[in-house]
Amino acid sequence: MASKTTRILVSSLASLLLFAGSAQAGSAAGGSQASWTYTVQPQDTLWKIGQKYGIPLRAMIGANPQLSNPDIVWAGLKIQVPIKPSTYASGQFPLKKGTYQPFENTYGEQRVWTPDGYTTRSHEGVDIFAKKGTPVYAAMGGTVINYGWNQYGGWRLTVKVDDSTAFYYAHLSGYAAGIGMGSTIRKGQLIGYVGDTGYGPVGTSGNFLPHLHFGIYKTNVSPWKTVDPYVHLRWWALQQ
């Protein structure tokens, strides 16, 4: 069996590789795409295209950072049209703009750490890298149904947002004042702070770079079923 030091080095290396990959904002490495390609037609403008597909202009601009002037598009140009999620489109990105690194889709990627050793498993969320202590806000309102330590997620928080869905925030360095089991929270409320906790017994930290792990679970089935949260996160980010 690998020593604790070896395990930490392996975990740290994996996190470093993920952090390096996160520089490609908006790509989908492990799960669904968050936009689709549209070919500009004569008389099109970015606003008209957005209106056609029900996408706000701000989101259209955010999805096409390659445009030096979003007022100028031409026939034949290929642009990205963001996908509006069919659920929770009114949610809020859990970190404030400018406080996190560009992120990609890490849902479904392989992870190897387990409490019993190393076994390949599927990553059940998206990692958003940020400095330790960065404030984390509730993406939707709801009720806290899981609170405290988890060997995988460290200090984590599970918020039931409706009768069938829960949002999961993991690897926190701490919780905001007043947050606890059974707490009722509102969208945009401060709930905790980015950290690097988890992958071990209570208090374990430093096995990977600080980041927020965000997951979505369907709770009306047993066991709970994971949902790729990337489309939601990208959509919320474009609204910032």
C-alpha cells in the first residue's frame, strides 16, 4: 500500500494537471458542451441571433470572447450560442466574477482516491479553482440537508433546492456564520469559503489545490443520481 506521503503527492499532481487544464475556459473535457456553433447569416447581428434563440445579449457576448467588437459580425462567421439550461436557469454562479480561474468541464473524469486506497471512480461534479478563503454563495435557495465532514468532499454542504434536486458544495475551508444542518438559505447568500479539505479523516487538507467542487444530484431516486452541472455553471457565469 502506498504511504501517506506518496498518496498526497499523487493527489497533488492530479490537481496540478487539472489546474493547468482549466485555462481553457468553456471547453468540455468530461461531459456535456455548454454551447453550439452557429454560422452568421446576412443581416444577422449578435442581438438578433440571441433574440432568435432566447439568449440575452450579455450571454452571447460572453460566449464569444474572440469578437473584438461584438457589434460587428458578418455572413459566414462562426460563433458560439450558449445553451440555456432547462432547469435552474435563474440560478447564480457560486463565486463572484473575478475571484475564480477559467474553468472547464471535469464532470465524468477519472478520480482514483477512495478511503480504502486507490480505485478508479467517476468525478461527480465540476471543479472551479480559486484562492483559499474565496467566498462561496448559494446558487439557489433551499434547505441544508448535509453538513460537516465527508472523507471525499472535506467540509461540504448539500442544499436541497426542490423536491427532486440538491446542490453540493465541497472542499470548503469553512462555513459562513449561521450555516448548519437544517438551515434555510436564499439564493446569493454567503454559505462558506473555498478550501482544499478532504481525501482523508476529519481536518485533512492540502492534498490538492484550493477549489470549489460543485455538483448536482437528483434526490428523488435511490441512490441519488448525479447530473452534469457544467451547462448550468457556464450559463450562470455568462450572466455575471
